[in-house]
Amino acid sequence: MIKTGLFENITEVSEEARNAFIGYLEEIQAEKGYKMEKAGEVSNYLFYIAQGSARSFYIRDNRDITVSFSLEGEFVTAMHSFITRSPSYETIETLEKSLLYRISYENLQRCFQEFQDLERVYRIILEKYYIALEEQMIFTKFKSAKERYLELMEKKPKIIQRASVGHIASFLDMTIETLSRVRSKI
């Protein structure tokens, strides 16, 4: 099934906890465009991307606005919806053929009740999510178009290769034309 390295980048967990968590995982072989979560629905799963990539976006004024990208080795969900059990504002879809694993909210809660070390892992996932969210806010509000693109190249260079130009421009909060000008000067 899933590689045993699932938690190694986060923290050590007991073998028993790891096996319990892995036992609840459902494997999904997803094609490009697979909707992991949908706007207007309650987010019921926490996903782990074993292979591939995904983007989170919402629609405002008939515009598709990309808010984040996720790559191999990362967990992703519509976090607000997943935690509050309320309808999601965002949709999450795969950018390419991907190997995903997911655990339901209910099964994750069962794991937490039985294994406190899994609660620690989840807290670390939430901390990483919060940091990424705050960095994204600073990223779009205080950095120039060139700085935003260079930072994306530095932190997630695979996105440049995998996402469409439109998705990248939307994520960087610029037009495709601005992105083209920035790229031509680098």
C-alpha cells in the first residue's frame, strides 16, 4: 500500500498508530481534473498526495482564482470546511494523473481518540497549513510581481512545470501578460 515514510517528514509516530492510520486510507488513482473537494460541499477527506499535484481554487465574478498548489508528500483538504464541517468555498482538483490517499473526517477522529501521537501529527499539518496561508497573504500583498514569481520558482519549482500559465498567473495575482513580461526578464 502506501510507503512507510508517510510520517517521517513530520514526526515520529508509533508503529501501531501508523498502521491504524494507514488502515483507514483509501487509495485513489486520479486522472487530471479529478475533483478532490468541491465548492458548496462539506470537505469530508484529508488527502495525501503520493504522486502528482493539485490546486485549490474558487470562482468569484466568473473568474477562476487559484489559491494554492500541492505536490507529492503534502496533505491537502479544504481546511476550513474540513474542521468546521460547513460547506467549502473552494474546489481542489488534480493538475495531472495522481496517486492519492484519503482518510475520512470520521476515521481521522477515531485515530485521534486512540493515538495521541496522531493528534500531534495533525497539529503539525495544521501549523504548516497556517504558515503557508499567512505566507500567501504576505506574498500577494507586499511583494512585487517579479518577487512573487521568483519565490514560486524557489519554493515550488515543480509548479512552474506542471500548472498552466493561467493557473500560475492567478495564483501570483497577476494577468497572464504580466506573468509573460516577468518571465521574459528573468
